[in-house]
Amino acid sequence: MLNELRWWWREHTPSALWYKAKHFIQRGRRGWSDRDSWSMYNYLGPVLADMLQDLREKGHGYHCVHPDKIAEHTLGTSDECAEGWWEMLHRIEFGLRYYEYVHNGYCDEHYSFDGWRAKMYSAQVVIVMAFRDLGEYWGGMWD
């Protein structure tokens, strides 16, 4: 109880409220705040994952090249392209969310340090694959 009270007070002091307002205004003006740049993965990961989910659920179009055939420079059928596109968006979204899930404490409760380190390694592999796909299809991320 005492720790919760300390946390509440730390987050609601006048200076903390001033910084929250400052960061809110910075996000409105330039799209990110000073605080967001201190832990970029905590800010961009969820934002990108939510955007990809929205694109996947509400998107009206898809990339015209099937994701698995881009190296061959061949077009797939319309259905193949659409299905491959939605799967690829889901893979990237999953990678971003999995990294956030592992990094932000799931393993603290369920694993020893060595277990957490192994999970972080797997999360790192997944996020690298997600960013590889994101980079490869960056120009097609539109609705």
C-alpha cells in the first residue's frame, strides 16, 4: 500500500503534472515528445503495431506483389497477394507486440534471469524479422 501511495504521489506532484502537459503539447506539435525519444521502443512499438492492426482490419488495398514472390518479381493472383499482404502485416504487428510483451515485464514474474534472457533473445530475433519485413514493404504501407 505504501509503495502504491509513493508511486501515485510521484506521478501527481505539480512538477510531474507539468511534465505530462509539456509532453502532451510536444506530441501535438511534432508527433513525439522528449520522453518518447528516451525509450523509443516503448513509444514506437505500440504505435506502429496499432497502425498495422488498423491497416490490416480496415485497409482497402494491398501491395500488388505477393510478399513471398517479391524476389522473383512475379505477380501472384489477386487473392494470393491479398492473403500474403494481410499475413505479412500480422507478422510485423506480432513481432512488435511480442517484443513489448517480453521486454516490459512478463518474464519478470514467470522466469529466472536466465529464462528472461532466453526470452529476450527470441524477442530480438522476432523483432529483427519484423523490421526486415517492414523495411522491405515500407513503400506499400498505405491504405
